[in-house]
Amino acid sequence: MRVVLTDEPSTQSWQNAMKRSIRNSQELCEALSLNAEVLSACVDGEAQFPVFVPLEFLRRMRQGDPNDPLLLQVLPRAEESVVDSAFDSDPVGDSQVEKAPGLLHKYVGRVLLILSGVCGVHCRYCFRRHYPYSTAPKSVERWLPALEYIQNDPSIHEVILSGGDPLTIVDEHLSELVERLDAIPHLTRLRIHTRLPVVIPQRVDEHLCGWLERTRMSKWVVLHINHSQEIDVHLVDAISRLRRTGATVLNQAVLLRGINDTVEHLESLCERLVDCGVLPYYLHQLDRVAGATHFEVDRESGLAMVAELANRLPGYAVPKYVAEIAGQASKTSIQK
């Protein structure tokens, strides 16, 4: 079935946008008028990790261009079958720090709740592409052990909602969960890591903004945008709605070979972000997850690009270049 883009994103609810998303390589290639050679190279990769691409994100890709930087983030490739002992299924050590089902306590003063295994898009370099999401709680009631753990540890001041993507949970359940977190007096900050507003901007609706605005905690929304081409007028509007709730909006990008691994690409991304009121927060060295060897950029090149960014941009527009190392108590700054 050929995908036809006939309506604007604003005319669809975010739930319908999820339902309409492309779910296989053939649909993806047909929608972008890519040839059979591109499609044939997808087979091995798709067997490793399924395809999921919202039409709202597809709209920002260039027709007929197999090297489009957005397409390369979601297009399966034969290289995903490459086995490298340095790349494994748990590159950041999540399994070592799980304290209750779905609760990771890795950093001092902060815990992370994995709310869902569902994402708004399947990025081929995802560091949790092998995570056992079937073990994570699926309802607010099943979060009680995690909430009890947080309640009993007054050193915890910040809760990070993650996944998958936490915003794939319906607002009724998210609102209830945040109310329960609000009732824990030593919590002062709520952080949400999400890519859903990027790929389906209408997710930032009145219901989401309502419970986000009501929380007594300071709120931080961390988006995941890797290339300036991802930022269209619909995303700019969604960012404005998030900021009006009182949330501080940050961005984490991943340094990806062939996608954003030039100074010019990174400079354009950082400038577009700050123009939208989003602070570039981190530029991540690729997490070495099995299936993503072809995305890695060497650290020396990354350091050189970040140094040049510092020459071209104001300090607030230059992201911190970091790596996540299993067992470490914080992100590790990459320096010479």
C-alpha cells in the first residue's frame, strides 16, 4: 500500500499519528520513491529491529534521496548484522542499576523511570533497542514499588521519565503518576526525556501541557534532535507550547556518521535550537549498542568539531561532548 501524505500534522491526534506510522521498509522506500536496491539492503537490518516512522517525520525527508539525514536514522541497513565485541546489548549498564521494576538508580540524587517500551520512532542507533521492556511496569499501580523506593530515599531530588518514550503513555496515567511524585516532599525536579514531540509535534496538546503546568516540581523537557532538518514549523510551535508551561527545554543529540558529523551540520543544528529557545545540552558519543557500529564517529573528530563550534558560536549554544560509561556516576566529558 502506497503512503499518501494528504493532510497536515495538526489535523491528526497524536494517537492516530502513531497508528498511521510506517511499519516496514517497503512502505518507507515507496513513500520516498527509493529504488529496489535501497529496499533490498534493508532486509537484514529490519530482521534485527523493526521499522516505525511517523508520517509527520517522513514529511521532512527528501524524496528520492537515500542519503537524507533523517532517513538514515530510521532506515534499516545490512551493517546492523555486523558483530563487534565492543558493541553489546546493554552498553550503558542499565541492568546493573535496576532497584525495582523499571526503576534505575545510577546517579546521585536522581532516579530514572522507564515508563514504556513504545517509541514514536525507531532510531536505528537506539541504545535501548535490546532492553527487556516486557519486564517494565505497565500501569500506575505497578509503579508502587518504584514509588516506595523513591519515598524511602530522601537523597533523591529528581525523577527522570524515560523509556522507550514516556509520552507514549496517555495523559490520564501520566497525570496520576506525576501527582503521586508531587506528593513525595523531597522531590524537587521532574525531567522528561522524549523524542515524541519531535516526530509527532501534536503530542504537545492541552492535556499534556495541563498536567505539566500543574506540577509543583521544576520541570525540564529534554528533546532528542540530531539534525536541523528535523526542526519544522510544527516542532517550533510544540516547543513554544512546552515553554509556556514553565518547562526548560533542552536538547540531546547523538554524533552520527554520515548524518551530522560535520561542523556545518552541528552549527546549523545548534543555531536552530537556540533560535527556538532550546538549549543544546549534550552531544553524545554513540553508545556502543549491538547493531549500530556503522554510526560511530571517532572521538578525535568529535573533539575537533566541538572545538570549532566554540569558535563559531556563543557559549550557551555549544553542547557538552559526553559519553555514557557503564558504572560511572555521571556522564563523562570527552576531552583531549
